[in-house]
Amino acid sequence: MEKFKQQGFYCEIIKEEPLSTLEPELTEGNTCVLESTSPFFGYYQDAPMGNPDPYIYCVLDNEHSFMDVIRATDRINDKRHNPVDIASGRLFLQDRTCPVIRVKQIQNFNQVPLVQQALIHEGISFKKRQRTIREKMGVLQLSKMLYLLPAGADGLYMDADDPTKAYFELPHYISWDDFKSLTTQAKYDTSILYFDAAQATIVKDGKILELCRVFRERITEEQLQAISERYYKILGQA
């Protein structure tokens, strides 16, 4: 299969994860850095084995545009032996909303301050640590580029860069709370156990397309179709 004619889609992802602050010695200048203690917890809390790589969220002192973060990431990775994956976004945690960047594909936590130092050199500033957070659920809205491959049936897509992720189209926009409820109902079907779900929005052919992002180790097109059919049945679209 070939990628769509567009080289990539601008995408916004909304997901929920448990977060905890990193210890000060693992951050640059005692800044506020959060670790997702269970990324894709909707899958890993049920799956019989496996653990994801670390996902780090650095709280920013100021807003930075999507393009500014992309430029900074490109310049940083030009100088690194092991490139990191960085995305911009917003964190909704308890009574606060703040800009963040998500960092993944780091080898260990000792790399966190080094990545922060490189970002500071590119003009990105970080918020100082003010309180300790332990296992608090936070909603994350991330902006990134997404590359998709068609997955057989209309409206189904595989992630061209990540074999653990796939997507299917939703018939219309669904609020985050309704999406969470929908996912809970979908998981009552024991034939499709073990997956994590998030909302995704892309612009395709000049139109907004609402998607469900499914995470599952080595997900197949058949599994993706079964999950999508379960969602549509609940939505009354089957």
C-alpha cells in the first residue's frame, strides 16, 4: 500500500493517562516534568504482559506554536545520535490547564534534562515545579503529524510509522466524556479485549475527519474492524 498523496496529516489526539511528577534531580533546573506512569493504560491494565516505553510531559512556561516545536525538534535531532519524538499540546489536570510538550523515544530518564537543555537553547522555556503529583489522571490534547495507510475496508487506517496503532472513522464529533463512556461500553464485548482508545482529528481533503485511535500490540486489520464494528453498533450506525 502507498501513503495518501498528502505526505502527512495534521492531527490532534485527545487521551487520558495517569501522571506523576519526576524527581527534581531528573529535570533541568527543578522544572515541572510529568511521567505517564501507565501510557495506554486502557490496554496495559488488562493485557497479560508488556510495558510501554516512557512518555514524558514537560510543562511549558509559555505557549509555543506547533511549527515552533517542530522546528526546534528538527534542529535538536540533527545533533543527536538517538532522535527523540516531540509533540506540542495541552494538559488538563485537576483545576489547571497548561501547555506541554510530550517527549518519547528517550533511552532513560537521565536524558530528560539533556533534551530540556537543548530545547531551552531553541527558545522554549519550562515552568518551575510547584507541587508533587502522584498518579493523577490528566487529559492530554496533543498536536502531531500523522501518516496513515488504508486498511482494507473504507474508513479503516493503519499507522504507517507505528504497528501498535490503528484508526477508524467516527460518524460525527463526540465529546470526550461521551467517548470515554462509549469505549467503556465497547469493552464489554469480551471478543475484543485489550486495547486502548483515544480520540483523533485530522484534516483530509479540506474536511475535518473524526477518528478513534486504537492501541494494541501487533494490531491486525481484522481486530481493528471488529473494534470499529462494536463502536458503530453502540452508536446505532451498524
